[in-house]
Amino acid sequence: MHLTSAPHLLPITSLLAGLFLLLAPRVVSFAVAVYLIFVGLLGLNAIYHIVK
């Protein structure tokens, strides 16, 4: 299945993301922090098997 509208979505998405970053940098920082903590916990769990 080909999505012919996909090339048009990338510039619009990046423009909206850029505007969101300008308007709400605190929300983005919070989302990045939550993501990094989640990935870190998953990585530690993979090494040490904290949660089975």
C-alpha cells in the first residue's frame, strides 16, 4: 500500500513540532525527561532483571 500524502505530512508535522517547541518548551522538557527515565529503567531491567 502506498501513501501518496506521506511526503506532504513531513513538512507540516515538523512545522507544528517546531511551533510547539517554541510555545511550550517546559512541556517538551518534561516529556523528554519522562522518556529518558523510562528508557533507563528498561535498560536497567534488561541488565539486572529487577522486574520479571
